[in-house]
Amino acid sequence: MASVKSENLLFSFRTDTANSVSRTTVKNLVGFLGFTTETQVIHYALSKLAKEVLPAYEPDDGDLTSAQMQAIHKAVPQGKLKSVKSSIF
């Protein structure tokens, strides 16, 4: 089996606030979540935060140019479609 080189990070516990947690809280989470180590709780929390905060897609190229908008308007006939309401009733 090939070994995987892992990088380490020093983690300092603080008091419980809106942006930090105490070691007691992490130990309570270990038991509550059914994990076996504090490291699992930290990985779990960071994974959830990444999914919540980071975009799930690549950023687009920004607004369409005037030429692109003109090409769209030319490709789609303007003013010939009726609304759904008028075609139903």
C-alpha cells in the first residue's frame, strides 16, 4: 500500500464564541456525532463549512457583450410570441 503524505496544522482551542470553540465543546461533539477523535469533528466541520461557503461552480465570464446580445435578439424573433395567458383563455 502506498503511503500518503499528510500535512499537519496546529489547532488552538479557545473559549466558545460565535467564531471559536473550546476543547470541551469539540469533545462533546465527538460523542454526540459518534466519532472517535477530535480530528474527525474538525474535518467534518470544515467540510460542512466549505460546502456552505465556497461556490460549487466556476465563475462565469461576466456580462454579455453588446454584440452577443444583438446576436441573441437576431436569433430569437422578437414580438411574435403570445403570452401563455392569452393563448390559454
